[in-house]
Amino acid sequence: MDAAAVPFTDPDQAADFVRQFHHEQPAAGDPAARLRAVLDEIDRTGTYEHTPAELAYGAKLAWRNAARCIGRLYWRSLVVRDLRHLGAADDIAAECFEHLRLAGNGGRIRPVISVFAPDRPGRPAARILNQQLVRYAGHPGPDGAWIGDPAGARLAARARDLGWKCGEERFEVLPLLVQERPGERPEWYELPDGSTLEVELVHPDHDWFAELGLRWYAVPAISDMTLEIGGVRYPTAPFNGWYMGTEIGARNLADADRYDMLATVAERLGLDTSSDRTLWRDRALVELNVAVLHSFQEAGVTMADHHTESERFLKHVAQEKRLGRPTPADWSWIVPPVSGGLTPVYHRYYDPVDPSLRPAFVAREPW
């Protein structure tokens, strides 16, 4: 076949999805007519348009297929916002802020995905440049020590180049950067008041913990991945579940290349840090995680602990097995970074990860 005649959207992937959708949604009826219509549309235009029902179910399937996610028991509850008619930066930013408000839900976090315009033949869709809708800025201070989150340094530098004024706060929320077309200057938007729910961190047993001035945001909305359904690519489709405590307490605040708080917590606890054999890091890590779980609970904000979420994941695995479906899982991501051996997800093997499994959230291709 002439390369120029190759369709933008793979018809085999489209056909596979249509068949899966009709198989898992019997009320949709026989897939034959829809399959003919989809393949004809691809033949005429190079791609096709999902029905609202196909889009909603496809997004849920992408979550179900997410091998690195331990929270897949709730994949059916995903709220899908169909915003495919929007592609302008201003509109995308406004709806991202609405996404955060809806997902935050006064603390009762809801899983939400907002799906904007897909890539079309000769018309790539807009991209959000942030890794997450909410993330903290980071930059080196005058003494070379980091102020804020090193993971936010690159985006903070780009935002400053665009005119954003970065302050000196350790937990300064980054603006949202949206780029409409390849090579165009991105637009940046400060997150408005009321869109970012944050929790101040305290400890149930140590009053001094509040003096550390730590906090974290409540909605972990991933915004730099492409949602791929039946060969159609949605590069702007921010989505969120809710946090598991260890994501904050054992990674974001503890990792040496993030906020690196373990030595500070250990010092305030009066631990002997002269040798690794005192397990001072382990003890500080546990107390940091205690503070995260306690603070979110006291604030009335949804958060899972790693023991409960591990049990829920195995319930999901069992449900999928009864339905005759595999549950691909990346063991290194499913097992939590604190007390992994004490959780039931540690002591078993999982179905292998299939990189070709679709629908899926996939790494976004650069322009």
C-alpha cells in the first residue's frame, strides 16, 4: 500500500475496540453495523469519532488496563467528561480548573477524566505541558539548596521564561501550561482560588510536626499521558483517582530527589542517625506516613492506606478472574514502598504486562 494511503487511525485497533465494546456492553446490540460505519469513516477520513458511550467506556477500560495502578477496583466509577469539542488553550485551562473542583468534591475525592479534542489527520490537538494539573514548583536557592519540589523545576523554569513570577515558597503551585500547536508559544494560567484543595500536615502524637510547614494537594490528576481508545489518540485527557498515603509520605516528601524530609523528621524525633543499622530512616518514614494519613483523615479528604488498598486490589483481581479476564500488573508499582512484605499484594505473581493492550493511558509522543 502507498504510504500516503495508510490511514491515520489503525482500522484493526478500531475494529478490536468496537467488538470489545459490544461484547462487554450487550445493550449496545450487534456490532456489525457500527463496525461497518467505523471502517467506512476511517477509509474516507483517515480516522473516526467515538460515540459518547464508546468514549466513556473506553476511558474506563484504560483505567482497568493500567498495570501500575493499585486502585483499579473502582474503574467503573470513573466520571468521564466529554470535552472533545474544545481545543483552545483558554477553554482547556478553564475546564481543567473545573475538573479539579469536581474531583476535589469538598474532600470526598471523585475519580474524573476530562477528555479534550483528539489528534486528527494533519491536526495535532493541544497538549498540557504539566505532569499533573497540580504540582509544586522547585528551584535552587542562593546557597544551592533546593526550594520546593525538584520534580517541578523544569516546568517552573519554562513558566518563568513565559512571564510567570515564581516566589520563594516551598509549596508554590505551578501554573498550568497549555500549548495549542507544535512550535507555538504555550499559554500559562495561574490556578484560581478554590480549585486546589490542599491539606496541612500534622502528627497525632508530635506537636512539633506542624512546625515543619508541610502540606500536600488532594487531587493527583495526571495530565501528560495520552488516552488511546481504538486507535484514536487523545493527548489531552487529565485523569485522577485519589492518593494512597505512601505516594506522599514515602515518595514525594521522603525521596532524596524530592522534598527529602527523612533526616529532618529523624532529628526532631531524636533518633540516632550515626548508622544505617539504627534504622532511623525506616522509623522516620513510618512517622511521616502516620502524619499524612492522620492529616487527610482529620481534614475529611479521601485517602487510602496501603494495607486496605492492597486488599481491595486483590478483590479486583478476583472479580476479573471470575469474569474470565486477566489483570496485568507491574509488581514493582503494585507493592507499596512501605512495609511491602506486610501487604497481601507482595506474596504473589500477576498476569504479565502487555504493552499493546488497549484501551490504555500511554506515554505521550513529543511533537
